[in-house]
Amino acid sequence: MKKSFFFILGIFVFIFIILATDSFYTVREWEQVVITQFGKPVDKPKASSGLYFKLPFIQKVHRYEKRLLRWDGDPKEIPTRDKRFIWVDTTARWRIKDPLRFLQVIGTYEQAYIKLDDTIDAVVRDYVSANPLVELVRSSTQALEKQEKSMVGYPFSQEVGGSKIVLGREKITRAILLEASKAMPEFGMELVDVRIKRLNYVERVRKKVYERMISERKRKAAQYRSEGEGEKAEILGQMEKELKSIRSNAYRKAEEIRGIADAQATKIYGEAYNKAPEFYAFFKTLDVYRTMSFKNSIIIMGTDSDFYGFIKTIPGPGGR
């Protein structure tokens, strides 16, 4: 009898523990909860963190994130308005704004991502097809910013560098966000942001684009070399002109100095002649002797000439 009592008591304790465990649930800071009974929602969604009570077994807890969730679309091949076939890779951020509506219409995250795929991909395709390539790549007519260069492939950053912008990538992505957001309240969802992660040409077009870019770069290089040669010729011409001017000025200055020196020398010679005429005559005669070559030479002069007078004083054989 006593054993039966403890056995029954144990069963009741076990059932109580199970009921108590299934009767309470917690809501974390990043969660929002919807309670359903036989598949139908009861009470309002719980968005505040804490401990809550529910009927065990017959009521079910559905937990959803309050934080932003990430959606990444598959890259799609889309033609632009100017008939450029490009790969477009898109990403978005979304959240569950109305968990009750989300549960009733969507139910699961898998279905939510399917809805996002259908909605965002369709809007992106419409806007990419309606705009030329340059509008999707550039945000302004200024030079490509660092973040723009990381968003586009190399061919784009080179090909659309100087094109004029009417809308620009930022305005187009905002328009995509506004258009795609219109369908989200119906599913209890909110689309927070949509961005184009990456653009690039399709493979069959990329090779031709690179070839055209190489040809353009070669043409530019030849143009720069030609302009450089022109600048070089102009610089060399200017340098030669300045060099001639410097030489001319130097020659003129040298002639002026030489003229002044000759004048001073003539003045000194004159003063020396006036002070000692005989010595001056002797000095000049010796200077002439020094410049004359007596080797294999015949000199004819009179013995009574002044020029011969100094030679007669030289000891040894005389000249003929």
C-alpha cells in the first residue's frame, strides 16, 4: 500500500514538472514571440524580454528575430538600357515588423526569402533595364570614389570614368528600395536597405571590352608620347636659344674686358716709352726677335739699320 502511494505521488510530481516546464517560456532581447492555440494566434505578440505563461501542450511558441536579417540574391544577367549585358549582384537588409502578420501570411523564414527573391529581383531587373550602364556605376560626375571602384569591375571603372550622370547609382538604389518596400507590409516584413554589391560584364562581352580598352590605352599612350616629344623639342629649342643668348652676352663681355685691357696696356706702353724711349725700343726689338724663327731662314738687312744694331751686340756668329 505504501509503495503504491509513493509510486502514484512520483507520477503526479513527474506530470507536474512536465506541465510546469511547458507552461513557461522566456523571450530574449532580440526575439519576438507569437503564441498559437490549435494553429490560431492567441493574445498579442510578445516583444519585451521576460518570463511568460502559456497553456501547456495546447499552445505553441513561435519565435522570430527582432534584429536586421540579411538577404543575398543570386547574381543575375540583365541588359541595361544601352544594351550592355551585365551581371548584377544585389544584397538587402530586412526585418520582421509584424510577427503576427508574418506568421499568418508567410510562416517560415524559407518562405520569406522566396518572397524577397521574387520581389527584389523583379524590381532590380526593371530598374537596371531602364537605365544606361553609367547611371548604375557612378554616383556623380566626380572621379570614381574608393567605394565605387570596389563595387564595379575594372572594365566599368575605366570605361565610364568621364561620362555625364543624370540620376546616379545612389538614387537608383533608393528608388529600388522604395519600390520593393511597397509589397513588404502585406507579409509583415520591412525592407530596410537594398544595395548593388557588384556589377560586371558577362563573360562573352568581357573579352571584347578588354580588347577595346587595350586599344584605347595604346592610342592614349601614343598621344602622350607625341605630346611629350613636342614638349621635349620646345624645351630643347628654348634651351638652345637661352644658351646662344648666354654665349653672346659672354662674348660681348669678354670683348669689352679685352678692349679695356688693350687700352690699359697701350696706355702703359705709352707711359713706358715716354719715360725710357731707348729701353722701350730695345724691349720691343727683343720681342720681335723672340717671335722670329732663325732656323732655316735667311734675313737680309743693312748693317746700318736700327734692327740690326742690337744683333751686332750679340756674341758669336751673326745671322745672314
